[in-house]
Amino acid sequence: MCSSIGALDGLKIIDLSRVLGGPYCSQVLADHGAEVIKLEPPSGDETRHWGPPFEGSDAAYFRGVNRNKQSIVVDLSQPEGVELLIHLLEGADVLIENFKPGTLARWGIDYTSVLSRRFPGLIHCAISGFGGDGPLGGLPGYDAVVQAMAGLMSVNGEAGGNPLRIGLPIVDLVTGLNAVVGILLALNERHRSGQGQSLDITLYDCGVSLLHPHIPNYLATRSTLPRTGNAHPNIAPYDSYRTGTEPIFLAVGNDRQFAKLCEHLAAHELIDDLRFADNRSRSVNREPLKQALEVYLARHDGPALAHQLMRLGVPCGSVASIGDVVDHPHTRHRNLLVKIGTHLGIGSPVKLSRTPASYRSEPPALGEDTRIVLERLGLHAQRIDHLFAAGVVHGRSSEESSHET
């Protein structure tokens, strides 16, 4: 029986982050019940403008990682803005930010000397490019740049070709997921100690952490292997292969799967060929193996063969487009597309039996909830009006937001 209360219900998060790593982290937490107040500068999260395409006034890019949040606009360059942030933190469990290291100290609210003393249970999650110290400390971090600097581009690309950026912001996304893990670890430890702590999550660290098996291979041999395109550096057959129609991808990880593949293709002589006797041999002889397999694969329709092999327990798939994925019945079956009002987004991949993710509100317009949040903080109407008039906060007028209070 499912509960309507999320696993993180009762958790309050102040999210100062923008772009992708931090917002992706806070959306994961929000999907599972946390209250997330997204605090934006007057210009807004820059990804609101990262289009086309746009949905209304905001880019699809922004709306993809900011559902289930409340948006308030606070100018933290003003002292009253920082005071308001302190007020917001009084009831918060987690602060997420991805400012340049040292920014909180410049505002007089450094975690170690100020926030941890005033809010001893607060968990502070700082996301940055490279951290605050060391040879690269303090430098700005961007996904594609870190893909280059952390070695990901060096192992991606066609054999004999140039290094290639992975076609999605993998470093930002993994950084967001590692931030989720760190926050949950710190929350669990807080049950024992009653104390919060600061998390130092960097794009560089997360990028380097992805280099499996490339760093282990290098540490074992002290040599750098050439790029292998779609092929796996340690396993064969594990690559894209031509068929009579569309190419397929085979990911054969053991001898049993290889035997099943050869039997289905009626390629019995490949099973008896000593060059392909085990994975060690197949990896060394991957090129003649690929040539031999493609002779048999040329007799088959790629997508149909991929379906047959998967049913036999041989990992294989045809290459799907984004449209194919969206329209695939299994995507629908797994509830990986969700609709909130007029907004369509990617559903949570984390499926909990009793406390599943929920999709409660569309990605907010800039400053949509400023007045509501301030009223819930207990600020008097005169004080709120002053903050609006002074340009410390921005958002909807009282008339526009009164129906939501």
C-alpha cells in the first residue's frame, strides 16, 4: 500500500543553486516530499533563458529540473537580502548553493564561523567546479570543460578520431546525484549526533570518479589505451555491429552469453575457435571477431534480431532515437513521463514501494511564491511591502498571489 507522504516529507531545503547540478539535486529531493524553496537573483536562474525551445516564458531546459519547488526572488547583494536568507534558514534542514567558493564568507555568513554556530543542525551542501583550495581551487566549473579536464573526452569518440564531448551534461548530472547522496548521508548521521555538517561536492571530483574502468586499467598498466569508439576496452563482443538493416549493440559479458549468440546465429565454428574461447582471448582478437560476427549478422534485420537475442538472455539492443524512447511502451509502463498541468517531464527513476515520488507542482515562474513564502515566515504585510519597494525581493503582487495563501 502506497503512502501519500513522501520519504522526505517534513524536510525543508533552501536552494540557492542554479543551472543544473544543484537544481537536479533539489528536484530529486523535492520529488520525494521535501519542501524546496528556490531562491533566485532578480535576473533569475540563467537556464530560464536557455532556449529555444520555450514553454511559455521559460526554457524547456529550466522546466526539466525545477518542478515541485517554490520560487522566491531575493537580491543577496543587499544586506537586507542576506538577513532574509538567515530568516529562511531558521527553519531549514539543508542549504544548497553553487556559488564561487568564498561567496558566503564575503556576505558574512560563512558556514564554519557563522551558519554552523547559529544553526548547528544545518546541512550545507556546496557545489563548485574544483573546490575552494588546491591548484585549481576557486576556478569556475562548467560541465563540458570538466569533461575535457577530467579525462572523459579523452576516452570518448571513434577509434582513431578526436576526443569527443559526451552528448549530455553527464558531469553536472552525476554531481547532482552525488549531492543527493551526500545530503542523505549527512541527514542519517545527524540522527546520531544532532549535528549538521558541510558537504564539498565538486564537478572535477565527480568527473574523475566516473573513469571506470579507465583509471583502474591505467593504474594496472601505466599505459593509456586508444579510444575504442563504441567498443568496451575490457570486454568482447561489446560494440555496435552492422546487420542486414540497422546496426545493433551487443554487450556480451560472459562465455555463456557468447555461446547463445553463436548458436542463434548458427555460427558454431566461432564457439570452437580458440581465438574466441574466453573473454581474454576475444578481447585480444576483437577485430577478427567483429568481422566474423558481421558476416552472420548481415543475414538478419537488426531490430528484430535484437529483440530475439534479449529474449534469449543475450544483452542486445537497437539504437533508439529520443522520439523512439518517448514513444516506447516500456517508457510509459515505468511512468518515466509525467504530466503536471501543462508540463511534461521525466519521471523519477527511484521507485519506492510505500513512499513513491510525487509530482505536485509545475516548475515555478520567477518569483511566483515570494510573497507567500514571506507571509509563511511570519513577516508582517508592512515589512513585506517594504522589501518589495526596496528591491530586496521581487515577485507577484499581493493580488496575484492572494488566491494561494
